[in-house]
Amino acid sequence: MSTWNKKTVLRSQTEELISRYGIDMLTASIMVRRGITKGSDILYFMEDDLRFQHSPFSFTMMEEALDRILDAIEEKEKILIFGDRDVDGVTATTLLYDCLTDMGGNVSYRLPTGDDAYGLSMVAVDDFSKEEGSLIITVDCGISNNNEIAHAGDLGIDVIVLDHHNPPSDLPSPAIIIDPKLSDSGYPFPDISGCAVVYKVVSALRFSHSKWYKTDAALLDIKEEEGGFCIDCVKIRNLVPTGKISEHVAAGKGLEETRLPTYLKSSLILVWDADRVKKMLTLAFGSGTDFNLLDIRPLTAAFFPTLANLGLDKIKTMSKIARYGNHEPTEIGGFYNIYVTYAQTALRHEFPKMIKQEDNDMQLVALAALADIMPMQNENRIFVKRALKLINSKEIRPGLFELMTRLNLLTKKVNSTDLSWQVISNLNAAGRLGHPELAAELFISKEAETRDEVAKKIIELNSERKQLTLDAWSYAAIQAKTSIPVHNNKLCVVIDERINRGVCGILAGRLLASYDLPAIVVTFVGQNAIGSMRSCRGLDATKFLDKMASVFLNHGGHTAAAGFSLERSRLEEFEQLLKDFSKEIELSESTSNTFEIDAEIPPSLLTPTLLNTEDRFEPFGEANPPLSFMTKSLPITDAMVMDKGEKLHLKLTLDSGKYKWPALFWSQGERLHRDFEVGDKIDLIYHVERNTFRGNETPQLIISDIKKE
């Protein structure tokens, strides 16, 4: 028996969101139920401008990484990008390759192909050394390649690691490492994809063309207060605040008696309305005090004329970022926001091709975020929303355009689910079957005919992958079920030589979904065993595998998904460790049969306008599932069973009064005549989506559960 759960929402909670952020009652109630109540979280559901993403220079090692890359480009050093075979790795490789070649770099890339293991290999390092290469940049891998990176160092090759996987206790050395999951990374959001990490580096490389790159500046503002003046200063480097002071000065106090001379030393002083600031500083410190000030207002007004005559007291109220903050907007805060906007706008104005490059990049970043199951929170939402906007306005990057054309996706409004289930599944097939170079060629090739032919090959590979998955399931089904009690009913394990290594992860995910337990699938390549793990119910996959590190050749990954390899000769030892450590697993309570309800919709309000609310919360994905609505007492006016393959699906017509809704209930065809009939009234949980057929779009309900009234 399923459980339907609708959390209680207090009116005071929704009213606060409505009044502060101008959202409607339904949206506010959903946000409260989902725990989206902080301004910093609400921002990413309300806004879609890239201005709201985090600065790449938040990474503490970013400037060091840029210096090494820029030196390599200038000195015409050979640079190798080493990526991974999955969508995240291929898009990360593509993005960095495009950027470095555009900047004149002598760059090549390499991906694991065939039966190559995950991560940087000794062979790749040695091959690059023979070519007299001097810089390797790993993308979506490298954080666990200690031996390989040490070997590269011995050969005189520098390594930059751009990764997002959970770091080991001992980090690779010598290397410059940028990984948001490092405790000292400096980055405010740890859950971005490997491609997003590369995008941050690429964004920083583009900013290196700005006159503001590496400029130590200080924003300064002064205003009168009772008994004197208040001077606010924010130090800036590469658009990131590095310090802040507020100095309260009594009239007539000497400048040398304040912290300002020391604080402002060696900094370019930026102000808004230099005449006003100079006059105020003279009142504060006397006419003998001279500040060398750069007025940002006329520079900004060249791009935003409406700001030409506005003071910071007005500008601070215009800041959207301040609107979502926890404090009242301030003049210096508004100054910082407008300065960043000005600097970014000036750079794009000077190098207009960056706009198109960024649009193309953003579509790769979105694919990676969805493919690697990054949470649809924080800036990941900005990335995917921006990409969907570009795709649906038909500003589709080369390669993706050809693939989507062949998948017949250009005649409908595309959402995150379409990208995940159609585009990404095809792209992943290339890497899973040992041909990630095809996915890279799809995005990198300059010839449309080549891209179209590659798209065709990728789709053919996905058909092959589907058959391999079906075959693997037939091998795994019985073994999986019998393995559960052997592993203390806490783990599902399948070990079978017949399974293609490319579908191990897919099979592990399917087993997890079937048994609601963490799952491990192992196959063999030569003398090695290769495995994938998918986890749930609070078990950290990488920490669990860490317990067996002594038997692995390598291992690593994320909390919910990880991989490993070991010598075939140690398989028996590994199996025993699994049995032993499975006893220690503590799983949280299963919620597989519990439905969390976001809002109850009365029949009279069940109209197509509900799609507007769905759109507000799109993109859906990890940590942001599709909205789950409940409506009671809906009459069934028609019903039919659809037979597709092994599954019997149910199509209902439901009458909400103003509107008759087509509703699909997947894999539940047997419930008609057993649990309900045409003419019955039902309570149901569902989400709303658009169905596109031959260019015509109609709203429909996708049912999650039904109870007869």
C-alpha cells in the first residue's frame, strides 16, 4: 500500500515569500514544501541570467592554473588534454580543446578508448613524453591518478587536474588541482560537473584578456553620518572581493589616523561619481589630502546610459542579487555588483565572439550536468536553463544540432528530460562501447556533413547498447536476486564475464531501481575485473569502496556512483570483503513506495495554466524531481490499455470540469477493471507535461499513483 505525504505549510511562510519575491501562492507553497526558503536558493528558481553564477576566480588555484596555461600557449608548448569516455568527460575535453586552439595553443586530446581503464594512464604519459610534450591537463579525471602524475613529474611534464570527483586522502603531486570538492578549493558550490569545472577555467582564460585581469583594485564609497563620515572599501582582484573595511571618521580627523592608507596601498581606487567622492573626502580630511581616483560611472554609462545620473543610493535598490540576500542592500554592495556587470560587459564588447562561444559552451555544460546527475540546484539550474533557452530558440551548437535533428527533437519544446533520455543516452553509448572519440568528433568537427555522419553512427551505437543491456539483464536477473541475502540484504551484487563493460553502470542503476538497494556490477577485461557501483539510501559509494582500497588497482567517483578495477586474481578476496563489509552498511529507511505531494489542485483549477508552474521549477533532475500534484474526485470518462513491448500502459481521460485531460499511467495496464472502471471517481498523484505529436502540442498528465475514491 502506497503512502501519500503532503507536508503542512504555514500561511506565514508562504506570505513572506509572496511579499518579498513577488511569486504566486502555488509557487510559494511548493517552495516551502521543498525547503526552498532561503533567498540564495530561491534566486536560482527565479533567475536565469549567467550573471548569477559563481566566479571562476573563487577557486583558490585558478590564477596559478591560468598562468601555467597562458605560458604554455605563449611558448608554443605541446599541451595534452586527457579526458574521460562519458558525456561529462567528452564535453569537458571538447570545451577546453575549442578554447585552447582558439587561443593559438599547440593542443591535442586523448580519451580512453576500447578497453582502456578510466583515468590518466602511464602509457598516455609516456607517449606524450616521447612527443616532447610539457603540459597535461586532465579533465573529469586525475584526482586519483597519484602514480601517473608523479611519473609525469619525473619526466618533466607539468599536470593540471580539472576534476569534480571526491578527492582521496592523499592528493596527486606535483599538480595544480582545481576540484570544487576539495575542502580548501574556495569554491562555494561543490556539486558541479567536470565540464563545468572546465567551463570555469575557460571563462577565466577569456577574462585574462580584460584590462582588469590581475588588477588589485579597491571600490570606495563615502557618505555622511552623524558626527562625521563612513568610508566603505571593498578590495577586488579578478572581480572577486578579497577584503572589506568600514572606517568611521570624525570630521577633521587626519587620514594617517585611519586604516585607509595601509589598506589602499598598491590598489587602484575605483569610485562612483568622482566629483562627489572628492568633495566628501575633502570635508572629511581637509583640502591637503589627495586621492588618485578612477571614476567608474562614465565607463559604465557607456554601456548602460540610464545609470549616467544615478547615485549609489538608487543603484543599490536595483540589484537583483541584493534582493535575494539576507541583509539590506548597501551602496558599496550595489557598487560591487554594477562594477562586475560593467567589467564583464566591456570584455564582451571588446571581444564579441565570446558571446557565441559562451552560448556554445553552455550547451555542453548543461549536457554534462544532466548526464552526471548533478543536483538541479544552485548554478546548475542557471546552466541548464540557459542551454534550454538557446536550444528552444534554435541557437543550437554544431554537433548537437545534427544529433537532435536525427532524433526528431527540433519540432517540439525540449526540456531536461528530453536531453537526458534521448540526447545524453545516445552520446553516452559512444563511450560505453569504446568509441568516445566519435562524441568528441561530433562536437569538434568543422564540417556539417561529417557531424551528420557521426551523429548517425552514434545513434546506431545506442541501438547496440540497448541490446547489450537487455542481454546483460537476462544474465543478471537471477544472480542479482540470490546475491541480496548473501550480502545481508543490504547490497545487490552481479559478477558475470558475459556483461559488456560499457553497460555495467546502466545495469547497476537498473538493479538499484528494482531492489531499492545499492548495487555493484562486475565484468572482466583481460586479466582485470572492472566494476560499477550505484548507491542509494544514504550509503556513500566512494567511502564504501575506500574500505576495500587494498585490493583495487584504482577506484573513485561520487557519493551515488563510483567505479573500480582490480586484478582478476584478487576477485575472491574482493567478494569476501563485500560480504564482510556489507554487515556494516547502514541504510536509511526506504521511500520507494512513498509519494511526496507538492500541492493539492482542486478539479476547478486543474487547467493547462498549471504548465506555467511546471516551467518555473524546470529544469528537473537530481534533487529537484518533477512536481507532484494531487487532485481528488476526478471522474474517469474513458480508458484504454496500450500494449508496447512487454509492458501494458494505461491511457485515461479525466474530467476536471473545465478541461478533459488525457492521462498516462505507465506499466499499470492491469489495474483497469481490477482497481477501477470507467465512470469511477479517483484520487491521483501526477505531474503535467507537454505532449508533442506532428508539431501539435497538448497538455497531458503523467500519473504516479491512483486510489479509487
